[in-house]
Amino acid sequence: MWKIIVLLFFGCDLSLANEHQTQLQELKKEFPYGLLTDDFGILNKQDLRTNTCIARPTPFSEENEFSPYPHWQCFEVKNSKMICERGKYDLHEKTLMSMLVVSGTRDGALHEFISRRPIPLRSCQLYQRDWRKFTKNEKYICVSGAEPSKEIKEKKTMWIWIFGRYKTRKGCDSYFNGECEGKRTCNG
């Protein structure tokens, strides 16, 4: 009986792996520049299509770093975090400000995805609350970022990106309203 259960479990596992590889190949075929890593079954065509509405698709290149086209890449949740880098009090906003920073380490390189501008600290803390909800008990997280720049600090590679959105199997959160729901439409 145990042998049958093990064989069934192993067969289901192989079937899911094959299904994921087929889906990943379809995503990379339709959006060849949109995904820099395996997506671990998290992303769908709409996630990558939204990025094509933001900017003209371009390949990622370490030599030609600046690109307004957002690229997706995925990290293990245990190697990622979201922080609110506390800033100064804003007299106009009448609140403490912060920069939202999502960071992930992969292949020995640190990738930091930073909000476009300071946001109220309370707003950043709400992003953190959602981050905890979406990453709890998840193994992988995918993050979309644009305009990469590369730095070498103490012989370690660090990439700085402009944060767009992140997604796990539980859900998505974005800097701009509607990007997770695919509500952003392409011009033209």
C-alpha cells in the first residue's frame, strides 16, 4: 500500500513540475524579456503583459543598465525582506516619511527595489503588513522593478531597482493602484 501511495505522490509531483515548465516556456516565449528567473508558478501572462504597457520591452543587460521596462525576478522568501527606511518629517504632509525598500539576495548579489519617492511612514507600514500576510508560509516571491543600476561594494554586487510590485501565490501588492489587477491599459 505504501508503495502505491509513494508512486501516486511522485507521479503527481512530476505532473506539476511538467505543467510548471510548460507554463514557464509559454511566458518566456510570449514575453522574452520580462522574466529574469524562474517564476516558480507565481506569475501569469497578465503580470508580464502589464509591464509591456509601462515601457517598450527591452532585454536586460548588465552593460546597458538603464531600462524603464520593468523586469520580474524571483527570490526565496527567506532571502528577502521589506523595510521602511525612516526619513524626515514632511511639513507639507505633516507626517514622518520613509522609503519603502524590498530586498532580495540571489546568486550572491543583493537586489534592492526602492519606492519612487518618500511615502508616509504609516503607508509604508501598511505595505509591510500586507507583505507579512502575502509571504507567510510561502517559499518564493517575485518582484518587478525597472531602471536598474549596479554597484560593487566591498567586492559584492548590489543592484538598485525602482519598485513596481511583488507577488506570491497568495497575492500581489503594487506601488501604483491597479497594476496587480491588470487594470493598467496600454496606450496606442
